[in-house]
Amino acid sequence: MAKSMCNTIHGVFIGDAVDFLKDFPDSSVQLIIIDPPYNIGIDKWDIFDNYLDWAKEWLDQIYRILSDTGIIV
């Protein structure tokens, strides 16, 4: 993601969450709408524990970038 995109007031961004969210500054996002995949066994999370490890990666980033008054849906 280009650094200038972090300065937009509104935007819809589509990308791999694990990589994409790392470019956002701490506490900089007011609203995150996310629809994670739940089809365990189809991708790299072939077992539940692998899915949890993968989900923790993007959840950690969401927690980091979400502002104190932000909302995740």
C-alpha cells in the first residue's frame, strides 16, 4: 500500500490482511469491516490450530491500528 493511502479520510481497501494492515499507523482507523474465511481445510489453515495461528496475525494488527473509539464489524 502506498503511504499516501494512509492519509485518506475514507476508503475501501482490498488486500491480504496480514500484509496490508502492517502499513497502517497505530490507532489510526475508526472502522474495520472484515469477513474472514471460515472454510478450514481448504487453505493453509488445514487444521483448526493453524487457522487460529493465522487469525491471530491479522487480529493483532487490527488491535494495533484500531483507534480507542474505533469499531470492528
